[in-house]
Amino acid sequence: MIRRIAAPLASLALLWALWLPGVDAESHHLLIDLRPPAILMLLILLVACRALAGRRLPRGATIILAVLLFAAALLQAAAALVLRFLDRPLDLYFDPQHLPSLVGLFTDAMGAVRAALVLAAALLGAVALLAAIYWALRSVARALAPRGVVLGASVLALAVLGTSALPAGVPSPINTSAASAIADQAALLYRGFAVMHGYDDRYARVLAAPEPPLRDLPGLARQDVILIFVESYGTIVLDEPRFHAVVAPALADFAAVVKGAGYELVSSRLVSPTFGGGSWLAHGTLASGIKLDPFLDRLVMASHRRSLPRYLAAAGYRTIEIMPGIKKPWPEGAFWGFERSYYARDLGYTGPPFGWFEIPDQYTLRSFAEDELWPGHAPVFAQIVLVSSHTPFAPVPPYVADWRDAGAFASISQAQWRTIYREPDWSDLEAPYLASVVYDLQTLASFLARLDGKALVIILGDHQPPGFASGAKVPWTVPVHILSRDSALVAPFRRAGYEPGALPQPIVEPKGMESFLGDFLRDFSAGSAGD
């Protein structure tokens, strides 16, 4: 009797455990959800109905059902993790295309051998779990054979499912996370189909909106414009006390160095269109004047809308992009209109690798200055993407005072290399994240001090770091710093409320990155930036 009872109870416990991982909708904290799973109740009803009809689940149907349950449980867990770490819903229409990059990032961080072992263990674990689900289904089906047991289980399952009809606002006593995840993904997949096949025109209306005309931008006074995105540089470094304690001194040093080099510095905050990843959405939002999501990102690059590089090209600027994170051909990038693109291969870096993108930011900035900022050069608009603070943040490159050594690092001792390449605590990446931000601030300060002329320099983050570094439910805001040795170029930003210095205070309603293009064109289309 004990064995007959223990087997189905163990089976129910296993099937129940599939739906335990969850996330709190308000706080976005991961949790263990002990409520009865709606899918398990539906499963009991399905098996019970067949038992009442005198039929049992065939072996093939049991295998298919086991696979479906495994997939649903995996979907629920993935939805919880994405919401927790990226502060947005999972989207199976777009997200799977990034899986190869995630595997590559994991392999690069852990090492090929360890990553292969972990992935192999995960695969074996998945197979074992599938087998356990199959065994549990067979055990439950056998337990529901007696008519009395079937009727009792059916009544119990119906009673539990019936609680889903409770009035709105009453906490649900059942776990519907998996069902909600399935419904959400079905809606997203349909939306993707509808948009791409012309049945949904919400994005078409956005793309058809009026855009600013081409202008000469005399307010720039033919000075260089250098736009620098700093990966994962979010306002968490300003607002979280532990982060602030590390980064605020680096920002103070940054401000002191650039002030000593003759720059005026003002700062503010902007809202990024993305969180924890998807840097290209931030780059494209600022350049297009449209708040991009994955749909609009695709659609805008198939449109004829103008971009910030095209506006500056029309104003007589040579337009350049430096993106060390692009390792493969990227033909779609032609849409943005840069005259010259430097990707990873074009930078010719042969030094030691650092992080996922390998090329240290100091080397990237040195290469840009050497290749494009020669004496007497024509006005340049350059968009530079710094990547040393990209997940997984480690190893952090060493800053070298002699910029000629930024690729070879001959001045770095073996003891320093051992420290640099010491394996971090992968369960706590806060320290390397902060170290990478400090490294970039030090590098940028030195770069600007070495820069000649009166360029307008715009430095901003692309998004907050992922939730495992930033925490849950933090704003999607990033710092933005404006610098120039020509006070007239900074004046429009002062009038817009940018604060002196490098530590902008929180803003009740900060502007989105999509506002930058229109404001920039309006401010510098006058006869002078100060008009």
C-alpha cells in the first residue's frame, strides 16, 4: 500500500516542481511559487477523462505530452529570467536569434573546456528530466485507474481551476505563470506575423511620421562632433550607494582632468529604449529620432528615413563609426549612412584579449585619433562604441599612461597580468562591472585631454547593466555628458537643463534618447549655437 501511494505522490511532486521557478510581477525578484500549477490541474483532468472513458494514455502520446510539459516549464523559467535580468518580457519572435551569441559569451567567459562540460551536463540533465517526466506521467495514469480515485481527482482539479474566476484584485491561489507565458508568446508571434505581412500598421504610422529637413547646422561652427557610447553605463552607478562609492571618485577625477584641459562639462540623464542588453536599439534610437524596439529596428533599416550621420554628412561632415564589437559583416549597417566604418577586423588589434569583444577601449580611442584626427582634417562626425564594460565585464583592461603601449601593453608586469586574468566570482560580477566603468572614465579623461581643437563631445551610456549586476526594477536611464572647449557648443545643453559637472541628479521625467536628434538639429541649425 505504501509503495502504491508513494509512487504517484512522488510523481505529482516532480510534476509540481516543474512550475516552481517564478518571478514577482511587481519587484521582479526571482521566487519559488508553491501554488498549485494550473497546467498540472489540466493534466490531471486530461488523464482522468481518458480513465473515465476506459482508456489510458498511449506510450507515444505520453512521450509527446512529456516533451510539451518540459517545453512549457522551460518557457516559464526563461520568461522569469528575462524579466528579472532584462526588465522586459521574453519574445520568442526575436530572442532566439541571440542564442548563439549567448553561448559564445558563456564559452568565452568560462573557457571552452569548462563551457563544453557545463553544456553537456545541461543536455544530460534535460534528457534525464524528460525521462523523469515520462515516468511521472505513466505513474499518475496508473494511479488514476480506479473509478473512485478518478472522480475525486477530477473534482479536486476542477475546484482548484475554478478559483481562477475570482474577482480581479483578489490574489490567485493557483500558479498560472506557464499558461500566461504561452499566451503571451502566442500573441507576440501573431503580432510579428501581422506586422511583417502588413496586417498591423502601428509601426508603419511611426515610420511615416514627419522628420526634420536637412540643414547646414552652422551652429556647430565646423567643429568635430564625437559621439561616444559607453557599454552598460547606467545611472545605477550614480544612484546605488555601493556603486556610487566606487564610481563617484572616478567621475570627479574625470571632471577635474577635462576641466584642466579647458573643457566645459555639463551632464544629464536620458531614458534608454533597452535594458541590460540590445545596445543597437540605443544607438539606433538616438540616430533615428524614433524609440526603437526589435520590430522598428528592422523596419527602420528598410525605410528611407534620415539618420544623424546623414544629417551631418549633408552639413559637410565626414561621418565615421568605430564599432569594435562588430566581428562579422554587417550589410544592414549601411542604412545609417556612415562614410567609413571601423569594425573589429579593421582596427587591427593583435594584443591580449579582454572580455567578450577582446579589444580594449584605450586602443580603440588611440586608433581613432591616429587614423582620423590628423592636423587640418575636414570636420568629422564620429560615433564610437566602447565595449570594455560589456558583460561579463572581466577581465578589465589595464590603463597605460603611455598611449603608444595601449596595444602591446609592454609596461604591464607578469604579476599584474596574473591579477588581471584571475578568474572572477561569476556569482557576483559587481566588482568587475564597477572596475570596467572606472577604467573607461579614466581612459576617456586622458583621451579628451590629449585631443586638440574644440570638438563637441557627447558621452552617454547605452543602457543599464543586466539585472544580475544592477538589481531589479531600476530606471532605464543612462548618464549623458556634454563637453567642449567652445562654450557656445555647450550652451544649448545648458539651456535644456544639463547640470555643470559629471554627477547629474535624478530627473522626475527625463527625456528619451529619441528626443536627442530633433533637439540637436534644432539647436545647431541657428547661425551660432548660442543664438
